[in-house]
Amino acid sequence: MMEQTLAILKPDAVRKKFSGAILARYEKEGFRICALKTRLLSKAEAEGFYAVHRERPFFASLVDFMVSGPVILVVLQKENAILAHRQLMGATDPAKAEKETLRALYGESIEYNAVHGSDSAETARFEIPYFFSTVEIVG
Ligand code: GDP
């Protein structure tokens, strides 16, 4: 099934100039970049985006991190894009991520882990319109 998923190149990856390498990897792995923009998230935007994690002990720290610098928001399209992107990202903790995954290559800690990816079709349906209007997405 052709799917779209939301990827975020997080502030750590952008700061370290890994954006080009990560975007190149997406194309190499057969994803099409349907939409892309650089944004500095507001605190309210980051809190709303991660609302499901509101009760987690790391929520405040995660929000502070996500607003600490520009992020690059990307809509990726491919057959089974959601799972394919999760596999390409690797485990949340870069130390536990498979070799050659984005988090193993570019992440530095369980929080500063370089990329975000929608984890289900339901999540993607919330996350993509959270940042992009339909006219911005070339499917
Ligand atoms: P993901 O779907 O793999 O991104 O992981 P989660 O949805 O569980 O967590 C969202 C984000 O919160 C992660 O990507 C990390 O940036 C951060 N995070 C997750 N677990 C922890 C943790 O135990 N400690 C800290 N400080 N941050 C975490």
C-alpha cells in the first residue's frame, strides 16, 4: 500500500549538518520527498505534537530539545512508508539501534536521536496535517 509518513530531522541532526546525508538516504531507500520545510517550532507546537507523551518524565526535556533549534519537517512517500521509515530510523536509543540505521549513524542519546517518524497510520494521519496543508504535499 502506498503510504505517507512524517519525518522530522530533529535539532541535533540539523545542528550537526546531517540533514543532507539523511535526505540523501531517504532517496536512496526509495522514498519520495512529497513536502519539506525548515521550521523553528514554538513551545505550544512541540507540546501539541508530543501530547501523547505529556505524562512521561522526559516530556518537558523533550519539548525543550525540540524547540532548541530549527527542525526539518518532511513528508515521505513509499510502499509501506511508515514501517519502512521506522526500520530505517532504528530503535529510539541509538546505542540499541541496528548498524546503519539513521539513529545508529546520527543519534547521540535516547533523547537526541536525530529523527522522528510516525509510528502508525493513525499517528501519520494526525502528524502530517499538524504541519502541512494539503496544497503543500505533492503526493
Ligand atoms: P520514538 O517513537 O522512537 O521517537 O520514541 P517515543 O515515541 O517513545 O519517544 C519520543 C521521543 O522522546 C524520542 O524520540 C526521544 O527523543 C524522546 N525519548 C524517548 N524516551 C526517552 C527517555 O527515556 N528519556 C529521554 N530523555 N527522552 C526520551
